[in-house]
Amino acid sequence: MKRIGIALGIAAIVAIPWIWSEAHSLKLLTLLGIYILLATGMNIVWGLAGQISLGQNGLYAIGAYASGVLTAKLSLPVLLAVPAATLLGGLAACVIAMPALRVKGFYLAMISLGFGILVQTFAKEWASVTGGVQGLENIPSPTLRTLQVGGWRVTLTAYYYATFLLAGLGLFVASNLIRSYWGRAMAAVRESEIAAAAQGIFVGKVKVAAFVIGGMYTALAGALYAHQIAYVSPEAFDVDMAVLILIMPLVGGLGTLWGPAVGAVIFLALPELLRGLWQYNLLIYGIILTASFTLFPQGVIGRLRRRGQTKPVQAVTLPKAEVASTQRPMQSGQPSLIASGIGVRFGGLAALDEVDLELHPGRIHALIGPNGSGKSTLVNVLSRIYTGYQGTIQINGASVDGLRADQAARAGLARTFQNLRLFTDLSALDNAIIGAHPKFHANIVACMAGTRRAHQEEARERATIVALLDTFHLSARGTMRAGDLSYGDQKMLELARAMAKRPGLLLLDEPAAGLSGVEIDMLRKAICAAAADGVAVLVIEHNMDFVMGIADEITVLDAGRRISQGLPAAVRGDKRVIEAYLGSTVEDAGGEPPSAPRTAERMVEAPLASAMGGESA
Amino acid sequence: MLQLLVSGLAVGSIYALVALSYNAIFRTSQVVNFAQGELLMIGGLLTVGLYTWFGMSIWLVFPLGVGLAVVVGLLIERLAVRPLHGKGAGAHGWIVTTMGTGIIIRAAAFIAWGSRDAPMPKYLGGGRVVHIAGVAVSEDEILVIVAVLAILALLELVNRYTILGKALRATACDQEMARLVGIPAPRMVAASFALGSGLAAIGGILLTNVAVSSPYMGIDIGLKGFAAAALGGLGSPLGGVLGGLIIGVAEVLGAFYVSSAIKDAIALVLLFALLMLRPAGLLGRDVIEKV
Amino acid sequence: MSAHRIGRAAAILAAAMTMLTAGSAALAQDAVLKIGFVGPYSGPSAEYTEAGKRAVTMAVDEFNAAWKGKGFQAELVEKDDVSNPTRGINAVNELVSRDKVIAIMGPVNSGVFKPTIPVTTEAGLLHLAWMGQDTEFTRPVAIPNVFRFAQPNFAQAKQLASYMAKKKGLKRIGVIHDNTAYGKPGAAEFIAELKALGVDAVGDESFNQRDTDLTAQLMKLKQANADSILVWAIGNDQATVKRGMLKLGMDVPLYGANSMVSLGFWTVLGDMAKNTYTTYFDTYAMDTRTPNANAFAQKYFKRYGNDKYYGPGKDPYFYLVAPAQAYDAINATLKVAVEVKGDPKKMVAAMQALRDFPGVLGTVSFTPENHDAYGTASFSILDVGPQGPRLLETYKY
């Protein structure tokens, strides 16, 4: 059915020049194709990868000038110049990508705005190449009947078809990208960079990829524009253009495939309908932008879509051999992780001080201690989110002190977060599949082209992850938006996401917090199953029942120091541990205590002892 | 050379003032108002327009100019910033909406102002030139530099030693917490917008005194003012002033010794370089995110 | 996405496309002579658009009154190009394809006019540069369909260079210009003319429009001991140059292209406008005026009173030349249109055959080589003082 819709659309595009064959209409429609490319490129950078770039007009200019100069001044054939301009745009996009690696949000917005202005300034000053303020003229163009391809003169109609062919190709590639693991990785980066890194996604690389791809789309649009209009000058690429590039995907539907195209149609038609002074046009753009996030945050396409579908995810049956193995290589005997002498300081505060820890495959190691004792900090250090620390860490015998968080994840380390860091806008299934990111190997070009191998890999992993979600009883809500799930489901989803990469090391930060009794049961089963499979597990928890129930070994932290370590029975009786949780004991105070405190102490001591799994009072 | 320095400081003072206006808003609301340049512009335009074509006295037009900017600033807060609170759109939300309001203001100014020309009002000094140490300094340049330093001092005093200042800073750190302590956070945010708009309008008035007024006035200076604020470290008023003066001087020196073509580019290149090396800015503090 | 929604999206797309192109109606075959008028309606050059529009509206009303019921009516189709070449090209495209005009006046800015030339040439449409002063429009070769009713840059450059170097003996001229398609080539032509007279400019500085501080550029010229400054820029930026000069104590004369004759310049500067000069049509400077010039001034005053182009006095002031250019351009066009009965394909040839047309600013004749309406004989040097421009002396290079 979908194919029928697309076929109809293609038929319409092919038929139109026969109905409206005037030059003006053809030029306008060609501009539509160009705008579709522009909007789609911006959508990849902003909608998909979440990088707000206000400098795409600079890349538009670079594409236009590059192709214009190559053909008008160097007499290169247009079939060489346009691809060259496209590649140049991708390269130039790296310039905006660089600050994007360091800064976010409004910093990036302002810098990219500055980039666009810089390109304009360049175009004005570098007159020997660009023609400066007087512009670059005599660009081979169908409008002036000067565009030739292989000896054949290109007509306006042919140019129109060529542009729409490229626009269609662009949409096809974008569709493949969005649905591939690369596209998911970009969406993950958009939702939470920290969580993305923890899934093995190299955030910097993904951002650069988004910028480069978006840049290529934009530059291609620029090259097509230059040849259509036969003349480029710096004014065409001013801030108003940056606004237009921004507003098209925004109104159409940020992050969707068809949103940019719809936006392109709207904003091509608007000046035509409004016929009035350009200033009134600008006023309307301003109003739309101001109202956008309050009135229609999802854009036109978002409104058309129905939200909150809860179709259960179809389990795709694949032959047994195809399903990716859930077995992990077991390395018994050798510790999975050795951390020695870990120390972390925040300003003057020592969050961790000389902490040692060892994790072994198949063993569940609990990390407990009062609030602020440094448990989360330790996990952050181990998962490489904090990189400034003293001491050494080894995973499977190899040092990981220089690794990034995503590299650690790819080395087999998975974790959950104390404050949930799900990719809230993505579906539950997508969240889990992103967890399996390190298992995907198809390169980005294959993903964009939609090769067989890429599709097969996708199908394989998908099947595996669906099965995984099943074990967590989440597959019924697989297509639901992660942010709409119940709290308990969300926590289980984070665990599923971590498990999806079939890790050798699993670090869980307060996984039981906020869970009901039934959910805690499920959690316990999942953790024990993982350990049975040979995973080395570290669990931070305050729930003593839970801890005593599953831990093979316990480490206790207090004020950044390790104050106790060993088997659960030993630790729970350790005076130092009790002291840390309750304050100083009677003995330390010295002298005969008044009777009231003794009673109180007994009242407290008994429940504590029982909670720690001791004999009932 | 000294002559250039003085010019640079005068130009930079306006950037500094704009940087202060960005900071005033950012410190309390964590929002960078993308319409800041336009607030400067309408404050300046209204003042010049009323003075020139209605012959009103400066004691009337200055407050009116500032007042208009403050009203518009409050509108921006109400329409473009407050509705986004808690919508989860993040920074992208208010970037787009404040940018939208800036565009509205600019378009409206174009429509209202049209193709008029306003004579240089000379309401702040008749352009008399004073010679100090062999350098020609015009009255209004001195005025601008002094005014900005005075405003900076005043702001710092208010921030550090008054309850209002502390309340504004508390809201900046944690809106929820501030509310719990009895500080009306939304009103504080609105107040910060009022303050920022007022400062921008003053900058606009100072600018109309030395330059030709037009609805285009706000675009470039908005960007350069932000560059100054970011250079100095967002959230640090002193840093913003420093950033503004640095950019102003760098521009003039660059135009003289290298080429006038790079004048506009300098602010941006400086910003680029700094944000790559030290994102927090010169006097800013690194923010550690709790994971 | 389901087919249902894709189909819907496709339908919306198709509907929108229909709306886009439905405006292109079938060919118009009335006796309405449609003339396009393109220019910026806001920004520093908007005053020229306004000047032209006032004159052209007056001319169209006169024409329609005279020709009512006699077979022809004129209609103006206006487009705003906001001084942006892309919008200018789009505007001209629309005028050519959709509005089906028989002639186009403008765009006003040279930088916007230039790229629209290929469009009108390809369509064979009459294209009038009633304000565009870029030399290339008519020299060295006349573009077949472009006719100019303005004071071309080359004439101004020659005039100023000759006056400054030969008549006033200024040898150390510092040049400063804005970074637009008007200022840059204009200044370059001036420097070339100077060189042809054996004089080298002592500096060539540029600035961006609306830049508020030109200290660096002016200081360089001051250090080069300039004995005069020539500025080639639009609008109020010229005032910024003058202010900057005064601040640095540069007490030397400032010369400018005819863009200096703009209301903005001397109202903005007031007293500070002393010692500033330019070149301009002297039609309204002379004590005795041609009958056509008088007639136009009277008609204009009757309709518009003391507006910014007529000036405050009883006598029209220099700026009335701007509307007059447009007036001549459209009247010549309408005359030619009546001759060819509104056939757009014959307009160009008919215009080129125009001989001895009685314009306000001079008698207009075109030849295949010369598409400049006013030749170069009627410019003079004006003193742009605090009271506005006054004739300084008549001069011909």
C-alpha cells in the first residue's frame, strides 16, 4: 500500500511539466526540489542528531559558489562540478562539527550562526574567485540555455526532472539512514549523550557524520540552485536564508522523513500566496517560529501521526542459526575487572580515596554505603564517564585508563544509571536495540544505501532484542514511547538496554529503587540469570533485603573510603559498617549511657540486624 | 595607536553593554535571548524617532525608549520562554522561539520605520572633540565608556549587596528550590528579562548617538554582544565587559593593521577559537554535571 | 507510515503545487499596457524607489486620463526586491512569466539589476535602468534590451576625477567606499580615471554598510596625508564618513558620487556637512530652466507638495532629478508602447529608434551604440552644504 502512495507521488512529479510548462512554473518547482534537499539535510543534523546548526546557509553558499566557480571559471563539466561541490560541502561541515564536539545548545547555535556570516564575508571579500559583491555570473544554466551535458543542451524540463531525481534519492537515502543503526545512534546522541556513550556510541564520530551528511545535502542543493539561477551573490545566503532552512523541517515535522518535504512545500508556497512586501513574509516567519514549540511542537507530520500506539512488537521468527548468540565467552578464574587505588577529587572534596575493587565473572558484587559515600562516583569512574582520577583500572587484564566511555562499552562493560537515562522520545524497542550498538558492523555508506547485508544485520539483531524484551515482559509495549512507560517498566528497560550488548561486565546503579515487590523479583531473577551466564555484576543498592538476597560479596564505602569488604555475613556484623549507617556506637561514647538511649539503641539495632539477614530479635 | 585604542574601547563599550544585558537574563533564567539585538534596536529607534519627529525632550524619550524595550522584553519572556518551561524541549525550544520574536520585532520595525532618515540626535553630547594626550576623543565616546563602567559597577553592587540581587542569583541556581524558600521564581525570571531589556535599550540609545539609526542596527551587534558575553564567560558580568572591550579593540586594530575586510570576522573568529580552547570563557566557571 | 498517510501527504503536495502555479493564467490579450516596477521598499535605497514610484504614478495617471477610451490604459506592477539579488531575479522572473509585462523599470540597485539582465535579454523584454548606474549596463557595448535613464558611473568618475585633479589640483586623494556592488566598482572606476590623468590615489579603503566606526580606515588615509577624500557609498554611510573625518580632525574636502544628493546626508549632519561636494544633473540648479523641467516641477508640486524630493522651498531642489529620471523613462516607454500597440516583442526595437524625445532632464535619442538617455553633458559640481545641495560651478570634463 505504501508503494502505491509513493508511485502516485512519482507520477504526479513526472506529469506536472506537461500540465504547467511555463518557464516560471518549472523554475519554481525545481526550487521545490532544491528546498526539499535543504530541509532534509537540516533535518538530519537537527531533527535526527539534535545539533542545532544555524549555519547551514554557509554550506548552501559553499555548494553554490563551488559548482558555479568550477563551471563558470574553470569550465569543468557540470557532472563533475556538482559532485565536487557536494563533497566540498561535506568537508566544510566539519568546520561546524568541531565546535559541536565541545559545546552544545545555544553556544552551538550562535557559533554556527557566526559561521554562516563568516562564509558570507568570505564570499564578499574573496572577489577574485567568487566575484565579490558583484557576484558570480554566467554560470551554465538551463535558464540561459547554456547548460550542456555531454554535448546535449539541458532544458528547463530536464533540469526539473534531474533535481527531483536527486531530491528523491536524497529522501531514499535519508530513509535508510533513519532506520539503520547509524540513524538510531544519532537519535541516541540527541536524547542523551552520556547514555549514548554508555551504549558504545562514539558520540563525536556520530555528530561529525551527521554534520557531514547534512552538509552534503545542503551543498548539493546549493549547486543545483546556482545552475538554476545562473548567478550567485553573497546576499542570497544571509541570515534570512538560515532562518528559512531552519523553519522548513521545524514546521514540517522535525525528525520525521516527510516533514522536511512538507515544510519545503509550505515555505515555497507562502511567499507566492502572500504576494505582499517581503517584510510581511518575515513577520509571519517570526510568528511561526515563536509559536512553533508551544502550538505545534511536532510539526505538520507529527499532527498527522497518531501517537502512543501500543501494538505489540511482532516477533520475527528466524532460523535458529541466524539468531545472534546470547552466550558470552566465559573467562573463569581471571577477574573481569580490577580497580586499584581509585581516587577522585571534586575541587577540595575527595569523593573517592584509595578504593580497590575486584569483579569476577559469574559473581554478584554489591556496593553499599551511606549517601554521598562515592558509590555512583566509583561506577562513573569504572564506566569511564569520569576520566580524571588516580589509580588504575583493568578489564580482562587490559588497562582501560585511556579509554572513552563508548570504548569501555564496546569492551564489554554495560551499566545502568541512578537517575534514569533512557532515550525518552524513542520507542522501548529502539532503546533496547541501541543497547546492542556494539554488535552492529555495517558501515555508514552501506546503511545509507540500504544494502542487503545491512538489512540482514538489522533483522538479526532485532529478532534477538525482541526475545530479550520478552524476558522482561516488555515486548507488549515495545512500540511505546519510552518516556510514557511506567517507572518500573522504565527501570527494567534500562536494564534490558544494558543487557542487549551481551556484556561481560554489568554495573547497576540502584536498580531496585522505586520498584514494587513483583518488579524487584523480576530484577533479582534477571541479575541472577546474568551471573549464571558468566557476567560479572556490580550492584549499588540501599535495599538491604535485596542486597543480602543476591550478593556473593559486598564492599562498603563511607566518605569515599572502603571501610569493609567480604562475604555478606561478615560485612553485616562489621561494627564499622553499622557505625557508618547509624553514627557512633555506645561503646565509643564511653561511660554509662542513660537508659533511654540504650532502649533506643536496642530498638534500632534489632531491626537492622534482622534486615541484614541475621537472626530475628 | 592610542587613537585606535580609544576608538576600540568606545566601540567595545557598546558590545560590553550588550554582553551585560545577555548576562542579566542568563544569570537568572539560563536562557540566552536571541532577540537581544532587536531590543537594543527598538529602544534606540523609538528614542530617536520621538526626539526627531515629535520634538520631545530627552527626559521623556529616554524613559520611553527604555520602557518600550522593557515591555517587549517582558512579552518575550511571557510568550516565548515561559510556555516552554517543563515542556522538555530543552535549549532548542527557546533558541527557536526567542529567535522568532527577534524576527517579529525586526519585521515590525521595518514596516513602521520604512525608508526614513533620522538626523543624528546629538542628545548626548554635541560631538565636540577633546584632545587628551594627543588623541582626539569625542564627547560621546567618553560618555559611552564611562556609562558602561558605571552600569557594571551598579549591577555588581545590586547583585552582591541587595536582597534582590541574591534572589536573582538564587533563582539562577535552582528555580524549584528558590520557590520553596519563598522567592517568586517566575517573577524573578521576568524581572531579569526586564533588566536585560533595559540594559539593551540603553545600549541602543548610546549607539544612536554615534551611529546612523535603522532597523538593521540590531543584527550584527546582537551577535557581537553575545560573542563578548561568551568570551568573558556567560554568567560573569565583569567577563562580559572584558570580552566586549577586547573585541572592540581587536576589531579596530585588525582593521588598521591587517585589513578592513576582516573587521566583522574578528569577533567570530575570537569566539570560535576561545570556545574550542576554553568553553567556559575567560572568567567563567566550568559546570560539572552530576551523573 | 501507512499508505493512507502517504497518499494524503502526496495529495497535499499536489494541491500545494497547484496553488503555486495556478497563478499563471492564460496569456493576457487586453489593451492594458503592463509595466513592471522593481525596487527595495525598505532599507537605505528605499528613498530612490519611493522617488521613482511617485513620478511613475503621476505619469501613469496622466497617460490614462489622456488615453481613456482611446484604446490604451497603463498599469503598474510593483515588486519589492529588498535590495537582494535573488529576490530581484525572482521578481523579474514573475514579471516576465506570470504578469506578462511589456517592459520593466528597475531594479534600483546596480547589484540587483545586473543579474536580472540575462532574464530580460532572454525574454527579449525592454529593460529600463532608470536608477542603475553601473557602467557595464551600457558600456563598452550596449546591451540590446537595456536602456539607461540615469547618470552612469563612468560619467561621474570622469567628472569627479577631472574636477579634483585638474581643476582643483588635488594630488593626494584618499578613496573610501562601501562594500557593495555600487561602491566597489564605482570607486575602482574613479581610481582608474585618476590614473589616466596621471594621479595615483593615496589609499583605497572599504567598509561594510552600516558600520558605525570607520576610525581605522580614515586614520590610514590621514596618515597618508590625503588632501581630499572621495567616498563612493549609499545613503547614511556617507554621513558616517564625514563624522569620522571631523572627529579625527581631517579638515579636507570630501567628494562623493551622486548618491550624496540624498536627504539623509545633510539632514543627518546638519552643520557638519560643510566642505562636501558631488556631481549631479544641473537641471534644477540653473537660474533658467527648460520648459519641460519647469512643467514637471509644477506638476509634481501640485500633486505632492513639499515632500522630501521637492524640498522645503518654493523652488524645487536638486533631488527632484531622481523622480524626473523615472518620469522620463516611463513616458518614453509609454510612447513607444503606443507606437507598437503594446507588442512586447517590438518594444526594444522601437525604443532604440527613439529620436529627440523631449524629456525633463534633456532630449533623449538612442542609437544602436548608445543606450544612455542623457549623454554626459548636463552634470555639474554641487556644494552639499548644511542647507542642502547648491550649485557650485558648472563643469564639463
